Amino acid sequence: MNHLVQYIYGIADNALILGQRLGELCGHGPSLETDIALTNISLDLFGQTRSYYQYAAKLKGGDATEDTVAFLRSEREYINVLLVEQPNTNFAYSIARQFLFDAFHLLLLEELQNSNDKTLAAIAKKSIKEVRYHLRFSSDWIKRLGDGTPESHQKIQEAIADLWVYTNELFEQTDADKAMVAQGTGADVTLLRDAYYTQVSQILEEATIAVPNPEYFQKGGKQGIHSEHMGYLLADMQYMQRAYPNMSW
Amino acid sequence: MQSGLRHPTKNEQKYQSIAKRLQSRRRVQSEACQKMTETKTHIDPKLTAILQSVSDPEIPVLSIMDMGVVRSAEMQDGIAQVIITPTYSGCPAMDVIGDDIKKAFSEKGIPVQVELVLSPAWTTDWITPAGRQALEKYGIAAPLEAEADKEALLGDKKLVKCPQCGSMNTKMISQFGSTACKAFFQCQDCKEPFDYFKCLK
């Protein structure tokens, strides 16, 4: 499989699956404002996903379109990180997942905008402006929940501790990643690790949340080996295209 | 993995590199703005009126020209080539804007092709003074400068003027409003809620 296409999937699948998770909260957010905010972030992520998939479909050629890429792959073919597929257990989990991803996302895009691939650089430059707002929103909520009531503190502490084991995978490289980094097209995620943990820890400390120090980390998503939550998510997301092939609005 | 935490010198180096990167990004952006100004001159004056008649479907008083989303419009072999750029990646208005441009040109009997480009990325700086006025008149507070925007959205500072009564005594309700490009505010004097168009740079 073409390394560039695979590299694009590696970035775009994160945005798609996280966007889908956030979309589940449409009409179900804990308050009107957070509901609107999270679904607006979802919309930004879908917009970015479309730009990436349109490009990937063009590279693939044949009958591929952004929709076939988004909706007609099997679970093993999605290579998003495990973090983004984790469920909306409660609001603290949704915010913790968002924060842990946003901090990485911004660092990644800041590198990707220097890509020698003009399309990827353009998408990154466009997305940075949006993701900066996402990180601002999620960091703000981390602080509010962490430094809020005893109950909010306990819940966000639990969510951060549970999701922390998925953070290390963000800095794992696939073969496609390595090939694209060598070519000057991809961003080297291994170089982002220190900056990531420093920034994230600073915000957590400000929010009076203890920085977890787990004995092990989980990984697998980038190789297509997902958690048990992924199948349910895809069943929901792909239902219309599977039941009514080629349907459109 | 967290070794960076315990070595301040490494951090300092990193912050310097981040600061450098920020500077270079600003330079890239200002170059992008200049490029935009150049591109703007590429709008064929004969096509301006038609494009001016197309409005943002979510803010009907605002023409796409005043919004700054039209990057170029030229006649090539009898076909109008219009290039637009999205405000936000997921903006649902872009598809409608594309369709509305086609409709406006076909009503004048001019064949048209619309292309969407992402680079250089749109910024609220491209909203024209007339566009800002139209926003305010419609009840949407126009974007502040980047620093003030950050303070208004995070620091609880009263910097956003109520478009209804003009009072500065306003309060942010939500960082995201009716669309991704806006935040939701309320005036503490006239009590009216309103949208604030966020600064995007």
C-alpha cells in the first residue's frame, strides 16, 4: 500500500473517529454550551478529515472517494490511535480525551505545516487555527474540573488516570510514518514527546490533577488492533452506507 | 518519558525553539496576507457585482466578497473561474456558497467553474470594513485583534462591545456559539445575548 496514503490515514483517522465520538454528544451534552462546543469541535474535525480523505482518494485513484475511505473500510483498516476511540463514559472522560489529543494534535500540525507535500502543509496550516481553539477549550475545562468541586476533581482525576495509558501510542511510528519522515513529508512524532508531556503536565498541575505514572502503556490502534469499543463505533457510523450502498442525501 | 520535566535547561532550549517557530509562523502568515492582497487584485471588475450579490448563507447580510472568501475570479476562454477558500474546514456554508455562485452566474448566462483551495488559510483579517459593519448591524460583534480576543475569551475581560446597545459591559457565555466561528456572549446592561465572531489568524 502506498506509504503516503497510509500516512494520511494515520492522521485523518484520528480526526474522523474523535469527531464521531464527539458527534455522539449532539443533543446529549451536559449543558447547552458544552454540547454546542463539543459538536462544533466535531465539525472542525470532520472538515479536516474530508480534506485529508479527498486527497487520499485522489492518490488512490479508481473508484475511491472520501466517502468510501471514511465508511467502507473494515475495523482493521482504520489506524487511529486507541485514545480517540475511547467512549464518552462521562463528561470528565470526554474532556480528558479531548485535552490529551488536542495537545498532541497542535504539536503535530505545527510540524506538518512544514511538510514538503503542499496539500498536507495547506491542510495543516488551515487546521492549526481551529485546533488552537480546541486546545484552549479543553485546557480550560481541565482546569475548571480539576480545580472545581471535590466531585469534579475526583472524576477528572480518574479520567486522566484511565486515559493516560493511551498517550504513549501517539508517539509510536508506523512504517508509513518512518518512510514519510525520511522523505520530508511526514512529521516526526518521536520528537514531540517531551514537549507534549511537559505541556500537558503543566496544565494538569495547574488544575491540581496528579500526573499519572503508569507501569505500562497501551497501543495497537496504529496497527489496526483496536479496543472493544471500536466495533460498536463503526457499526453506528457505517450503518447507512452498509445498509443502503451509495446512498446520498 | 517525563525526563524533560526535570531538566529545565532542556525546556529552555525547547521554548526558544517554540518561540522561533512562532516567529516563523507569523512571518508565513503575514506573507500569506500579502499574497491575498495580490490575489484580490485578480478579481475581474466585471465579475465583482455578481460575486457581491452572493451572501454567506449563515449571515445573509454579509456578501462573500466582504467575507474575504473569494480569492480570485477571472474570465478564461469565456468561462468564469472563481476560487474560494473556506472560513473553517468543516464550514457547511462552503458547499452552499459554491452552489450560490454557480446560480448567480448562470442567471447572468455566464458559465462558471468554482474551485475550493485551502492555502493560504483564511483569516478574519480578510473581512472588509464594510463586512465588519454589516456584521455589527446584523447583531454579531466583529472580531477583535488576536491578543484582545484571547483575553476576552479566556481572561474574563470586558472587551467585546454589545452590537445592540454599544455597552462594553458584556460577558462570555460560551467559547463556541451558533457556529464554530462564533462565541456566545451576553450584554449585562441590555441583557441581550449575541454572537461574537472569533478572531482567526
